Amino acid sequence: MNARHLAFAASSLGRRRAKTAALLVGLSFAVTLLAGVLFLTESLRAEAGRARAAMPDIVVQKLVGGRPRTIPESAGAAITKMPSVARVRPRVWGYVFLPALSGNVTVVGVSPEGAQRGDLAAALVSGRDLTPGAHEMVLGKDLAKFLGLRDGDELTLPSADRKAPPLKVVGAFGSAVELYAADVIFCDEADARLVLGVPAGEATDLAVDVKNPDETRVLVKTISDGMPDARVVDKASMQRVYELAYGRRSGLVLAACIPALLALFVLAWDRLSGMGPAERKEIAILKAVGFSTRDVLFVKLGESLVVSGLATLLGLVLAYGWIFVLGAPGLRGALVGWSVLYPEAPLTPAVGVAEILGIAALSMGPFVLLAVVPAWRAAIVDPMDAMRG
């Protein structure tokens, strides 16, 4: 293919503006849908990977009737004595419904050493840290912005016994795991117990730090054998759960779109294969003035590459804006699930060159084949017979 072929292909597309525009819009829509699902899925998987790095090696929860219950802090003493255990941290955290959000926020009690904050890789972006016993809180910067809270404002969190004091905002934090930390409120552990109704000596769960990560699986089995009423989860298992969940949901979304995509390709085949008299006459004239069958195929190949290339580029740009600028409206809930955090954390692009090339091959390949085959059938007809109709 040379510049002459591309120039003639461009002029040919210009003469059929309506047909070209219809194919361009339809293919762009298909690429936007496919790329949007892929962009969001890869972004969520990358976010889950960052969350895995911030998770404890093992989390131990007590189950009663198959549901999580508070666990005695004393249960951590037996785990601490096990080989390869670095330390055991009782954690106090839970969910509180805020009418202003029409959703839940996560209240995390911070012990004097502040270990719980490290689980979310949190770092202050404004204000100061908590003062123990001062009824203060530090919240995610997106949550603070959504609620319109500034340093010095007070917020009373709903509690079961209504004994929780109002908490004063003293700072806001950001995190490398924004998707999971956007709705988090840090407060003193004593205040968290009042808000969540966790009695003294009890904890929501136990976070276990392991000296040798290679021994995590053995340690999980040892803890499970010693505590049959507990659920023991390591962070590798949590990572697999997130990846499987996002992969399954994205697969379901793409499967639901298959009929629309097939209809688009059927329409493209119908439009491209049904060459009208004008197009057949154009090919015959090209053959008559010296174009070979190969040259004709190159021209038609150039036309299909121009249309599919522009449609793919436009679709990728639209998908990027849809997912990372607008926040994936209409799609985020389908992939993240019912527990979408409010306010929604911004998404971070995490798509590589291989994924982009895969989208291009999937969108351009069938389109090029659909265009070249009918062109070849028209090009092998004798030019004089074609011009006579």
C-alpha cells in the first residue's frame, strides 16, 4: 500500500460521507463500550492490588451462626505464641449509616500507636493528627469535601446507645487505596467503641502480621484448627476474591453487550457487501485505467483502515473520558456492585499497551475483513461487463 492508494481511499470516503459517518459512529460506540469495560476492570484490579499491599497478612474474625461477631482481645494471646507471628493487633471498626450520604461510612478506632491507620496507607493532607481522648476525628479528603466539613467542625455520628460525643474534625487524609479509604473516619478507639457499640475487651477482628510470608498458609491452618469458630483469611485469598469478582462482573457485562455488537457487525457486513452500482462502476473504472486487482484491494483496505482506525481512536478517547473523567456513570455500579462507596473515589488508569492493541485488533480486524471480501468479489469481474451493468 502506498500514498496513492491512501489518497484515493480518502477521496472515496469523502464522496460517501453519509455511509462513512454511519459506520464510524456505530464502530466508535462498540469500541467505547468494550474499552470502557476493560478500562474500569483493569483500574479496579490495580486498586485491589494496591489494597493487598496495605492489608494485614491474616485477619481473624469470630463467627456466630455464620455471621461475624466481636472477638475477645484475649484470643490474640494464643496466636502471638505461634511460630512466625510478628504481632497481633485487635482492631475496632465498623459501619455507620449517614443520612446525608444515603450510605455507610467506615468508622475506624485508632489505638495509641496508630497501627490501624497503616492498614489503609493513609497520610495527612491537611490539619493535624488525633489527640488521644480529645473526641476528635480525621476523615478521608473526599468524604470531607462531600460533607462540606472543615477543620474545627463537629459531627455527631449515630450510635446505638446515643452516648457517643460529637467528634471534632482536625484533619483530612489521602491514601494510596482511595477506592477503599474514601469513606473512612478515624477517631480515638474509645470513641469508636461508643459509636459502634463494641464493649471493652472485645474487638471487631484480629490483624496478624507474619514474619515470613511463605508460612502464611501454614499459619492460617494452624489458627483455624485452634479456633474452629473463627474465619481466618489471608490477603492472598482476598486478592483472588477481588480479581475473580471483577473478572466475572466484567464478563457478564460484556456478555450482555454481545447481541448489540453482533448486530453492529451484521449491519456492517450488509452495508459493505451490498455494493451499489456506483461503487461497482468505480471499481470497474479503476481496473480500466490500469489498476490491478491488488491495487483495488489496497484502496478498499485503506478505506476500511481509515474508518476503523478513526473509530477505534475515537472510541478509546470517549472510553477514557467516560471512565476516568466522568467516573464511569452507568457502568461503575455494575462492576463494583451494590456496595459502591459514597462519595465515589476517583479511578486511576491502569491499562497497558497490550490491552490497547487487543481492543484495536478486535475492532479493526473484523471490519477490515468485512470490507475487503466484497471488494475482491467486485474487482475480479471484467471491467467492461461491470460498466455495462
